[in-house]
Amino acid sequence: MSTCDIKIWCTWALAVTHEAGAYTEQKFNAEKTGGEPVIPSPNLDTDLVMACNCLADVLIKAYKNSIKMQIDIARYSKLISPKNTGHNEEKEEKLLERCPPGHEGTKLVDKPATIINVSGTIIAWYLPDTLTETT
């Protein structure tokens, strides 16, 4: 493969990736707001459109299944540093006292969900089985 072939392939791959991402975002937003159906670009093949549709569906399921936690993630992030490894028990205890996890015990999450902190910000997305061999 020549350098020119590689550049053309990379440019094509980036363009298709951009279009697939834009289509998925538009489909997610339309589903979230009850907007008009979104028509995919003719540059996207059927398998890719189907994968984008599946991704948008999982994102919607997660968005509608929010788990609220009484944790202030902004405050927590100010209290930790890159040097926190999670292995210093004394530091971990102090951090736990100042920023309790905001939930009772352990909760098993087995379907798409978003984790929302005390201010209503999504702090995590759980998207099981989203990435497949097709995507």
C-alpha cells in the first residue's frame, strides 16, 4: 500500500466515522426530545446504520434509566489528586469521611444506565454490550 493509498483510506475512514457519529447523535437527540425521525447519510452502509441505531437505542435506555447518588463529584474531584492510588488506607478513610459514596450498600446494575450526582450531572454511563464486532 502506498502512502497516497493510506492517506486516502484514513481520510475516508475519518469522514465515515464523523458521519456515523453525527447520525448517532442526531438520532439520540431526536429520540430524547421526541423530534422528527433522522435519515442517515447515503454514505453510510446498511450495517453501519444498523449499528448506529443500536447504539442510539442503548444510549436512550441508559438516559431514561438514571440512578441518582447523593455525591458531589465536583467537591470529590477537588479532594483527590493523581497521587491517590487507592492503596493508602488512611487517606481513603479520610476521603470517605469527607465524601461518603451517597448510596446504601451495593447496587447491581445490569441494564443500560446513567449515574447522576447531587447536582443532576451525569457522571457515568453504563452501556453493556454496546461495542460488538460490528461496531
